[in-house]
Amino acid sequence: MLQAALIRCFDIVFSALAIVVLFPFMIPIMIALKLTGEHYIFYLQPRVGKGGKDFMVLKFATMLKDSPNLPGGVLTQKNDPRILPMGKFLRKTKINELPQLANIFIGQMSVVGPRPQARRHYELYSDAVKREIDKVSPGLSGIASIVFRDEEAILDRFETNRDHFHDTIIAPYKGELEVWWVQHRTLANYFKIIAMTVIVLFAPHSRLYHKWFKDLPRPPKELQEVL
């Protein structure tokens, strides 16, 4: 209980400071989004949060509004035609995730936790996995986000059966990683994952997490070469 309370305190402090510090840098992005693409700034999408309940996650707009209903569904791919002019840059740098600082501040998310999934992807998890991840708030980053930071590139290797590979190989392993976080949710790991998130932003091919988190679940053989 104390660890959870401390993590929530740091969530509030970090998100508040980040909003104040980064807001001036977000203004040009908001102006550019308003002037390009479909002329909207934010993208609201229902995601599954703590307790298995839906909430609206906030992101900068990077894709066409109706993209989930267009070919490709909720998975993006290389040179995806649904991505807006600024979308590729915002997604690659993860800047599109910054508005989620508001989700963190009001308590819908944490800085670190399982990534909030669309209901379709959440339902791919086993009941045992869902019971575990429902105990905590979803995160802006997390161990699965670090391990699968190049998920689109991984899926591009399987263009003919992307959805099948995601649903049967990637999603189950993601579930194992998210459960690992729930079972190792300490203040020390919270800060280590934040630090690792910064590292992989600047060194995307880093495998340092293997040394920092030696007891992570072993990936299935289909993923061992790419992870």
C-alpha cells in the first residue's frame, strides 16, 4: 500500500511538472496539427483502464479520424496511408503520447504501468492476465512498451499475417510482461523503467533492460531473434 501511495504521489508531481515545462513546446505542435491533416489536434479513444473499465485516452492526432474502421484496423504498418502528415514524426518520437500527462494527473493512468489497450486487444489476454493488470492503472510507459518499442517493425516482417502474429504471439507475451510489472511494482522498478524509457528514446536498439530486469519472462521462440 505504501509503495502504491508513493507511486501515485510521484505520478502527480511528475505529470504536473511535465505539463508546465512541456506545454510551451506543445503549442507549436498543436498549431501545426490544426493547420494540417484533418485540422484536429487531439485524438480521444476508449481504452481499458484499472478494474477493466473503459476511459478516454488522450493523444495528439497522428492518423485519420476513422482509421480504426479503415483497412488495417487498430494496427499500424510501414508507410500506413492513414497516418497524417506530422503523424510519422510524432509517433516515432512518442511526442503523440504527451497529452496523456493529463490522464496521469487526474488519476486515470500512471507514468509506469501496462499500456492501456483497445478493448479488442485487451480481450486477447487470458483471464489470469486480465485479473492481474486490472489491479493497477495503465501507464504512459512500461516494461512491455520498452520491449516492444519497435512493434510496428516486428509486425512488418509478417505482412501477410500481421493480425494473426500479433494476436497469437505478441499479445500473449505482452500479457506476461505486464503481469511481471504488477508483481514487481516497486518504487525502484518505477524509476528504473522511467530511466530505461528515456534511454531507448535516444538509443532505440538498446538491450540494457535485459541486464536491469534479469527475471523478465522469456520470450517465445518466434520473438527471440528480434527482442
